[in-house]
Amino acid sequence: MQTIVFDIGETLVRDDRYWASWADWLGVPRHTLSALVGAVTAQGLDNAEALRLLRPGIDVPAEYAAREAAGHGEHLDETDLYDDVRPALSALQELGLRVVVAGNQTVKAGQLLRALDLPVDFIATSGEWGCAKPSPEFFARVLDASGALAWDTLYVGDHPMNDVFPAAQAGLRTAHLRRGPWGHLWANDPQVQETADWVIGSLMDLATITDE
């Protein structure tokens, strides 16, 4: 293994603040939106469908821009990171591995992540690349950022349809992370178990499996 590539949402970063801020903006209880996110997740739908259930016909990009203009836009700080993120990333770099972050996020999210000064070699988002998971184009860009062959690159994420399955199809090795609603919901799914090279419960597990 030469390069480890990480998804962002519910892999490195908790989504609590993100969905809470959307609930506040739309004027609904946070639990209501959280429950709807869970419901669409269980159906295998994009989580933005939860917003459309609350407000049919919503133009999500336009509403996102309105939130930003009103000063209620995206925000990330140290408290949004899972506890194992910094120690795990540092440990992987100390092993001489290239550490890359690449996930479905906005241009601003990429800027906010870089401002956290994480122990990584490269950060990119789908908004910056102009392509998103699960497209083959996204994973071609991942391999460019990896600087290694597909078999020597491990993609780590929580979502089977966005992370494990398309990454495996692109020839990368994969680790399904049992974290967040998607990670827990599908961790024991037979197809995930068969496709993923590893199913892990913590990012700290990676330092061990990369020696295999």
C-alpha cells in the first residue's frame, strides 16, 4: 500500500452541524430532518432528498447560496472532526504513506478543510474537480492524486454506493468504515462484506491493515 485516500463526510467530519444548520434554516425541528435523512439513506437515495421531502420543489443550490449570503453557510472547525482523525492521519504519514482527502463536498468545504491544517498530502472536493462520486471520472481523479497504481491505493469511506462499490470497480482497494448512518446501516450487508477488502470501526485500524 502506498496511498490512503479518505472520503470526507462521516469519515473524517461529523455531519451533525451540517444537517442542524439546514433544519434551522428551513425552520423545522432538527430531529425531523435527521429522521428524514435516515429514511432516505435506508432507501439508498441521495441525502438531499430529505430536503426535498421537507420543501418539495426546493432548488438546493439556490438555497445553499442564500444561506451563504445570509451568513448561515458552511462552517468547519476542529470540533467537527472525529476524535481519531488527526492521530490516524499522522500515524499513516509516519509510516511513509501518502495521505489524500477526496470526497463529495463543495469548493468552500475544501477551503475549510485546508484551513484545519490536517496531516495530509493533498485535499480535493468534487466541487473543485467538477465531478462527483460515484462517477468513474471522480475515481480517475483520485488515482491521479494518489500517484500510485490502483492496487496500491486504498479508498476509505462509509457509503457503499459512493465509496466502496465505485472505488472497487475502478480497481482500488477499499475499506468500509462503520461510522455514521450509512456506515452502520450497511456494514453487515453481504455485498459490502464481499466487495470491501476490509470493514473497519476506527481509522486507527488502518495503520495495521496497510501492512498486510
